[in-house]
Amino acid sequence: MLKEELLRYSRHIMLPEIDIEGQEKINNMSLAFIGMGGLGCSASLYSTLSGFGKIKIIDFDFVEASNLQRQILFDENDLSKNKATTSVKKLSQLNPFVELTGLEEKIDSENIKYLLKDSEIILDCSDNFETRKIVNRYCVKHSKILISGSSIAWKGQLGCFDLRDAKNSCYECLFEDLENEDLSCRESAIASPLVGAIGSLMAIEVIKATIEKNFESYFMIFDSLKGVFKKVDIHKNPECRICRI
């Protein structure tokens, strides 16, 4: 680790759970972010600042005026620009030690095979169930760690799925009955700071997964209007059509 990196990450290194060994693991980890909305902006920002070595950002969408209320990487000069490539330009200014890649792609069941093949941990920040299911199926098949976030109105959700272990539950163990549902932030009301809170929690979980400290599969619901967190223990659905053994 370079002297400049030791100084940059010194407050991480001071944490006994991280230390130099843990920071080196972070520096060598490869992440993929799917969706650069409010969640993706916040989670990718803190992941970049934390020093994750390779970060891939995937989003086919363009910045709109209504995004500026919560998507903290963008401003009025970015309107009509692609979110993935614009995010890479912004994030690269925050940490020159991170290798950032922006891909103007819409995830589907075919292109996901090459889009995510080089990423060890997947952060799903997408805004619809169809994409989440495609990502989950890929992560189950390839034994990846999946960290999934969502938010709407005043409520946010965070799911951590360690799919390296076939005994752990997957996303569809929880949401198997949402075959025709489509929940999109594009059409929904949402409290601006909520996405920052959930995105920050996603960034914390990816650090824990990387340093292998206190990372576990669980699901959490945050009602920001009431100020209540509810953690839910999740169990493998033996009838799950995606991850059953």
C-alpha cells in the first residue's frame, strides 16, 4: 500500500476490525453497482471513498430534473447525460486509487453473464423487481454475495444474501410471489434522505462482507417516518424455484 493510501485510509486502518490487512482486502475487492439512482449514488460514493479497488457501474438511464432531489452525484449540468458514465467521472475525482468503469447497459438475462463476471460482490440498487430477480438468479448460480436495497415513500429495505453458501436464502425466497409486480422509484414518491440512509447501510455491509466481520444474511426494514428499524431473520425456502438444493 502506498504512503498516500495509508494516509487516506488511516481512519479505517485505526479500526481494529479493519487494520491494514482489512484495508488491503478492500483495496483488492471488485464491486458492481446496478442502477445509479438515489441508492446507487450514495452507496457508490462511500464505496469509492472507502477504497474498493475495482468498481463497475451499470445503468442505461439518463439524468432527469426530478432525480436531483436525491441522486447526490448529479447536478443541473448533468441533465440528459448517462448516469453510469457521469457517475464514473464524478467518483474518479474523489479517489484516484479506484479503478472505475461505467457501462451504459440495461441488465437482462443474457448480458448479465459478461457484465458481472469479474465482480465479486454485487450491489443491486435497481428500481424494479424484474431486474432484481435477474440479478438474484445470476448471483445464486455463480455463488456471489448480493446486497440489495430499495426505497419508496418513507420506507426503505436492505437485504444481504451470502450466496456463496447454498444453505442461505436468496432474494426470491422472500419475494417469490411478485411475478407480475413492478415497483419503480421513477413513478413513486420518496423522501430524499431515505435513499442516502439505505445506500450508506449498503456500503457498510459491503465493507463487512469484504473484511469478513459480522456479515450475515438478513433482511431489514426502515420506517424513516416513525424512526423504526426492524431486522428480520430470513430462512431458506425449501420450495424456492431458484435456490433450492
